[in-house]
Amino acid sequence: MKGKKNTFSAVKFRRGFAGLVVLMSVAIIMLLMAIQMKAFFKTPLEPATPIVDINRPWLERDKILDSDRLISLPEAPKPELSKPIQITADVRREEKPRGKITVEFATSGEVSGNWKCSYAYQDRQYSYTADFKGNIDIEDTYVDQNDNEDESQLFFITRGSYTKTIANQSTGVSSDTEGCVYVTGWLGPDHSAHGRITITTDEIWSAVYTWNAEAK
């Protein structure tokens, strides 16, 4: 009888252990399913390189005309391009100076220019050089922050390339990054102008600089 009792106890133990293993397996499966469901419904993380500004000029690049297409020229009250116009302005980003921009308007409506910038931050020297070209677009109407229209402002859009150089002053090592630059803005009849420089490497990340030129 004693042997039978020990055998019965061993069977109960094995059955109890097997039941415990099953319960643990079910618990692990449910935990894994819960983790997967949480990941599925979780709000996506912000991108590592978010767009700094909602300005996306590449969505308007169809306004940049090929060289064989005629550009419609402006009439008053917009500035009439009876002679070439050159604008030079200081560039800023978050209230910090970031070089100078030159924008030239041809009598044909073509627009071209360049931007140069150099500044130091900590032990690094940053340099930007950019060239761009495009054209005016008389169809766009300027609207200010109060939703007031100004028919006298002449819109322009350009596209080009930029090179960013970072030089480590401690090690003497430098690196270059290349990307696309868009310069957009508005020219007034008194030849005042203002606009933006937008740089991007993939049309996902971008950085925006602003510039403003006083009337001549």
C-alpha cells in the first residue's frame, strides 16, 4: 500500500507540474500578444530629423519653368522688370546671423543668385555655399498674416544646390554634405524684398532661413 501511495503522489505531482507548465505557457503567450498589440496601436515616434518648418517649396517646383518656356512678365502695381534688379540681404535663422544672399532679377523674368554663410559654434566652423535659379510667377498673390492681399508683391521661386562644410577646429578634420536649396520670396515695387531659404537632403528633413531687404 505504501508503494502505491508513493506512485499515486508522483502521478499527481507530474500532472500538477504539467498543468503549471501549461499555465505558464499561456501566460507568456498572452504577454507577448499584449506587447504586440501595444506596439501596433502605439502612436508613432517623432522622426529623428523632423521638418523644422511647414514650408515645403518642393511642392511648388512645377512653377520653375524650363529655359525654353516664356515667362509671363508683371504689370503695375507689381514691380515692372524694365531693367535688371539686384537684391542683397542679411540671412537669419532663429534670430542668429547666417550670412548674406544675393538675388538677381533679369528683364526676362529669370531669377538667380547665391548664398554664402560661415559661423563658428563650439569647436566647429560651419560654412554654406549655394547657387540657385528660377523665375518669377505673376499668378501668385501675397497674403499677410492677417489674410490681407497685396497685389503689388511679385512672387519668385528658385531651386539649386548647396554644400555644407563642417570643420573641427580641434582635430582639423572636415566633412561635406550636399543637398537641394530652394529660395522663394516676394519683390515689392520699391525693390524691397523678403523670403526664405529652405535646404533639404531628402524632402523629409529641412531647415529654413529667412532674409529681408529694405527698399532701395
